[in-house]
Amino acid sequence: MYRVWDFVSNYSLLLIVGAALALGWANVDPYSYHHFVEYPLWFNSLIGTDIHHWTEAYGAAAEHYQIGDVEKVVTFHYLVNDILMALFFAIAAKEVWEAVILKNGSLRGRKAASPLIATAGGMIGPIVVYLGLALLMGSDTFDAVHRGWAIPTATDIAFSYLVGRIVFGAGHPAVRFLLLLAIADDAGGLLILAIFYPSGDLAPEWLLLSLGAALMAFLFFNYIPRLRDRGNQDRPNSTWARKTLGPWPFVLAGIVSWYGFAQSGLHPALGLLPVVPAIPHADRAFGIFSEAEKYLTDLLNVIEHALKNPVEVVLFLFGLANAGVEFSAISAPTWLVLAGLLIGKPVGIFLFGWIAAKPLGLGLPAGMRVADLVVVGVVAAIGFTVALFVASVAFHPGPVQDAAKMGALFSFAAAGLAIIVGKVFRVEKQKG
């Protein structure tokens, strides 16, 4: 059995605390919360939010700072969303990479076909519902909110897994199906962020810096040591590189890659993705967030487990920096995001999952019914973390962004709805 319970519950707890604190703070004293989030940490001309945008967003308080001749500012929000969240997305990318590329990877072969097709439905359905309802609301509303189409495509891995265990029980095959769907959804979300939500004017030539850093790290600290060790079971060169240099060549490559993404116009939170495949990794996968991986000594797993506690803190800060929305912000984008998640995602997952299982003949895991797809779809409607992140990049700070974030927060309603739907469809819990 693959034990991911401790992993996701730990990651979820601090995120909930940060989000709850932000929500309460923003509704008690919105002025101080806003200034906390936009607090300037470093005025410079290399990285950060455009200085003119920050001055406008920070308001009159910006006049108290001696800015000088600079172009950018690193705020608390930028530090969390653009720099620190790169660690979170790197861990997600590591799990996706292993699931796709390694022997016994969860997203390889026929066994992954049905979850992958259901994932496509779980992304297309919300987009259709979101944009369709926005069109019905009129051209003015559509023009204001259409950039948020990707917000309801998100599935929060941690919270969906926790709720899935409550609804199905730890041993039900639908829980593993849900976990595969969620990690595939994250992979799709990373692609959407990279392609459709650049953080600035595109300068793709800077990606050569990112790719070059990843390639150099791979060649000199992964491929060449292994090549020189070929035929020697003691692997002296690989062992020397791992024990003497440790993760530092890849840390340096990650910093360079992140900077390349920041300058390219792609969202810098994705900046570590090119480096993840370059790090020496295990020969086979043991399951998504498997507890067995903590016994592995390959550098990729060592780095992931070293990042566990820091990323927990990062997710607390992410909740604190992004979930502070006033209840008065509730408006059309709130309901569009909720409709996309609570209607579009269950319908899309059920429809595409049924097509995969029946007409295409790919089937479902043993012990999982077609009716369980409906329940899985409702559980997967918890968007939260990634939905909040996409909302923060889809819209400029202001009423529309706040309303969309409120929809992401309200997607927690899917947890209670999933329990009810599970009872309606007579889900039989299975102990792990």
C-alpha cells in the first residue's frame, strides 16, 4: 500500500491555517492586510513586480519610500507566489516526471489510460461551463472574466485525496484513480500556466538560459559520472558526485533556470521544472508520494524529502498571501468558478471516464463502478491551491481577481457535497 496520508495531511494543515488567517484578517482590517501582502522587500532592476504597477496598487503609502531609479520591486506577494512556490511546483513536477518516465510509473501504459482520459474531461468540462455561462451573462461580463477560464480546471491533490479517503475509505480503488487524476490534472495545469498565462512580455530566448543550465547540470553531474561508471558496480564517480557535491550543482542550475523563466515572460514559479529531470533519480517508481521513497538514496528523492518542511511553510505563506478576500467581493466570477468546478468537473470526469471505460473498452480498476466516477468528479471539484494560484495570474489585483479567488475558496463545498453524493450512489467504504 502506498501511504500518502501523512504527506498530504501535513501539507494541507498549514495551508488551511494560512488561508483561514488571511480570510479573517482581510475581513477585519482589509487595509492592513493589503499593505502586508504588497509590502516592498527589495527595490531593484532585475526581478519583481513592475514598479509602476506596484506604485498604483500600493497607493499613497508608496510615497513614503525612497525608490530611486529602479524598474522592479520584490513584494511579499511576489516572494511567495513567484519565488517560493517554485519549490511546490518542483515537487509536483517530480511526481509527474516519475509517474510518466520510470518503470512502474503510475501514468504509464494501459492502466493510466482511463484516469488520463477522465482528467481531460475534468479540464474541458469546467472550461465549457465557465465560458458558456459567461457568454450568457452578456458581452461585458464575458470580456471582464474570460481570462479566468483555467481557474476551475484545477484539482487540489492534497484536499481531494483527504476527502476521497473519507468518502471511499483508504482501500477503495477509486481513491487511487482519484490520485492519478489529480496528479495528471496538475501536469495539465503546469502546461496551461506556461502557455496561456505569461507573467510579462515574452522573450523566449531567455529559456535557452534555463535549458542550458539544466543540460549542463545533467551532463556534468549526472550523465558523465554514470557513463564513466559503466560496468563498475561500485560506481565511484557517481558516488563521489553525490557525496561530495550533493545537491549544490542542481541548486545553482535551479537558480539560473528560475532567472531565465523570470526574464522570459513565463511564470517564474515554473522555473525549476527544466532542472527536475536532470537530477539523478531512482530506476523505478513506487507510487505517487509513496512512503517507500523515503528509503531511497537517489538525489531526486533526497531533495524532495529535504524540501518537505520548507514547502509546508511555503504553503502556509501562500494561503496567507492569497486567500485574504473580503466577502463583499462575491460577484459573477465567484459563481462562474464554482459552476465550473461543481458542475463542469463532475460532468466532464463522468462523461469522459465512461467513454474510456465502456465505448473505448479501457475499463476501470477492479472494484470500481461507473457510478463511482460521479463521486470522484465531485471530490475532484476541490480546486483551492492551484485554483487560487491561477486566479492570481489570470487577473490583475482588484474586484474580479478577488471574486474569482472567493470561488476557489468556496470550492471546499465540494467536500460536503461529495459525502452526500457518495451516500446517494451507495459507495461502500473499503478499509486500507
